[in-house]
Amino acid sequence: MRLLDVDALACSQHGLITQTTSGLSKAAWHRAVNAGQIEQLHPRVARLAGTARTPEQGIAAAVFAAGPGALASHRSAARLWGVPRPDQDPIDVIVADGRRPRLDGVVVHRPRDRDDLRPQRRSGIACTNVLRMVCDLGAVDAIAVSTAIGHVLATEQANLDALEAVARRHGRRGRHGVVALRRAIDEWSIDSKPADSILETAMAALIKRYTLPPVVFHPVIEGREVDFRVCGTPIILECDGWAHHGADRAGFERDRERDADLIAAGWIIVRFTYRAITSTPTLIAARIERTYSRWACVAPPDAA
């Protein structure tokens, strides 16, 4: 395969190539590694030199290396479905048969429970579906299941009926993760957990990732609680789409009246949705940064 073809292939799969799909012979593959043109991440899987190192690249490399039928799962699948996850997460994959390859930095799962393992593709990577993901996540990070359920409900990837059905389907003795899943479903079913908790987590992750100015969550401004304020500025960040953020027409009108009062008092309102935070974070970060930069250009030296 020509170098141009290898470049095109890598661009389509997170900067990665495999020895098989690249068409390179074993000798040519090793020459490319030794020359620094590619960096081998796992046997017969490499990243093209100069491509961005991302968590998604690491997940895709592990799925390629684990062999046919392998799926990103557990924490890795949660990330691919948009659930806020640490960049330092271990990589999880499920293998399709009795193999359990040894891969550096990868947790390879070989579950007896084969239900709900029809492959999905997220960011071009084969992974478990969203319902199987919430079942598996509790086996490796029980505390995070509630956050995952909040994300799934907020982005309408599944509803409570579907979540309860999958918990029943997988609720057998020895099935790790289902206890955490049932607990999280109960929390969201009775609305005992504020929906804003997942919003706060997502915003904190976005601010850290894009090194944005810090914010304070739920400050009271002009006698009214808002979602976020950019510290030391008059910039208020509001999120649409939660139960108490415009769920009905009257609520929508109240929010807009409040916005008008705050703007009249000199505050700057920036609105977005939770879906946008998790699906298009770069655009949201750029909007916040532009707003902050415009304010900083006109703010008096002692602005606070």
C-alpha cells in the first residue's frame, strides 16, 4: 500500500493503522516502526506519527488489537456514548470468544452473559450499546452508574422503561453491575437525585479540558439562583433542557423574563443545552471563551 493510502486509512480511524489493513508486509511494517513513521501501540496496531493522542485513539487501538468481534465496553463504552469520564480511565474491551489477549493498559473482559452484545459504532469504534454499557459499568465503577443514567436520560438515548427492562434481563445471580444499575434507576425514578448533578459534572469536565475560566455552580444573583457564573465576571451560563428549565411554556416564559431582568441589571447570559455540552463541547467552549474575551476587552481594571 502506498504511503498516501496509509495516511488516508489512518485519518479515517483515529490516526491508526493495522498491519493487515495497511497492506504492509511484516518486514515493511517493522521498517516503518524503526524509522519512526509509525508507533506500535499493540501487536500489529500502530498510530501514524504526528497524529493526535486521544482517549478515543487508545480505545480504537485496543479494539483493533483484541481481534474480530471485540467491542469497547464498560468505561470505554461510557465515554463513547458521551458520559463524562476521566481521560486516565483504563481501556475496557469485550472479546467475542474464549480468547483473552494480553494488551498493555487494557482490561479484557470475557463475559458469560452474552445478551445485548449487538455491536454499535460510536466515533467510528465498535462498542456495546447504551443499555449494555450501563449494565457493565457498575462492575468496574459502581459510583459512576448514577451519572451515566443521568446522561442517558438527559440525552434521550434511553428511557426509564428500557433501563428497568435491561436490569431485569441481566438480573441473575453473579451478574456484576446490576445492583448498582438498579440503585441508580431507583434514584432517578423517584427524582431524589437532582438532575443538575450531571450538568455540574459535565461542565466541570468541559472547563478542565479547554482550560476555561473557573465557574461557580448555582450562585444566587439578584435574588435568583442561576446555573453557573464565570468567576469574577458578570457572565452567567444557563442550561436548557432539564425539568425545571423550561419543561413547559410557563417555565420557558419565566426563564426569559428572568433573563431580561438580569440583562437589564448588567449581567451577560449565555444559554446552551446539556446535549451540546457533551456532543459539541468544542463549540460550547469556543462560545464561552469568545464571551469572556469580549467582556475582558471592555471591563474596567477593577472589575470583579
